Amino acid sequence: MINNSFKLMGEAKRREKLGLPPREIKSTEKEIKSTGMLNQILNKYPYFPYILGFSLLIILILDLINYYR
């Protein structure tokens, strides 16, 4: 019966029932640096993805127009 009840409950509830602390998320230094740099750029220029997307869309439309001329 005990094994069956562990299968039904999630890990957080099981850890709480056993008196264990919440599980810590391990992250590597490389992962932190790569996401940190991207977040720094996006925080500094939050409109950058929109500018990039619209410019690529304009380039694709112009290329399509030139292709069918």
C-alpha cells in the first residue's frame, strides 16, 4: 500500500511527507553565462527582437518581389 501511494503523489508531496527539503535545481556555470549574456542584451534593448523580425520580413518580401519580376 505504501508503494502504491508513492506512485500516485507527485515528487513535491512525497518529499514533504518524508520531511525532505525541496529539490534544488543544479545549473552549470556555462549555462548561467550564456543565458546571462542573452538576458543582458534583451534587458538593454527589449525592442531588438521586433526590429530583427520586421527587418527579416521586409528582406523576404523584397526578395520575393524581385524573384517574380
